[in-house]
Amino acid sequence: MLGIMANYGAFLAFMFFTVDVIIQMHHIHKRKSSADISILGSVIRALAAFVLLLKYYLIGDVFLEIGQTTFFVFMIGYITMIIYYKKKKS
């Protein structure tokens, strides 16, 4: 029972991280600017997310795989928006 609760808890944590990235993406899109956001910091977060994604696939935990994959995909979208609006501004 505790293992099931931990799995769902981990999945929910990834969803919360993903919702946070979606909110930030909405904020960037609304302002049409990513001037105050560090590309380097976002890329480092995406690389860390990718390393964890590989680890979760090796472990074979489906909940962690789904959550981390979703988070990683949205991080890539987030970085794409940052780069797009930084280039658009210059």
C-alpha cells in the first residue's frame, strides 16, 4: 500500500513540476519576452531531467518514467520558447 501511495505521490510531484513549467511558458507567451530568464539555467535543468529520465527507464518504474518524460518534453518546449522570444527581441 505504501509503495502504491509513493508511486502516485511521485507521479503527482512530476505533474506539479510540469504545471509550473506550463505556467512559466504561458507567462513568456503573454509578455512576448524571455529577457529575464536564463537559457543556461533552463538547459541545465533539462539535462538533469534527461539524466533522471534515463535512470528511471533503467529502473523500469512506469510512474517515474511517465512523469519524467512529461516534464522533460515540457522543458524542451520551455527552452524553445525562451530561445524564440530572445531571438525575436534582438
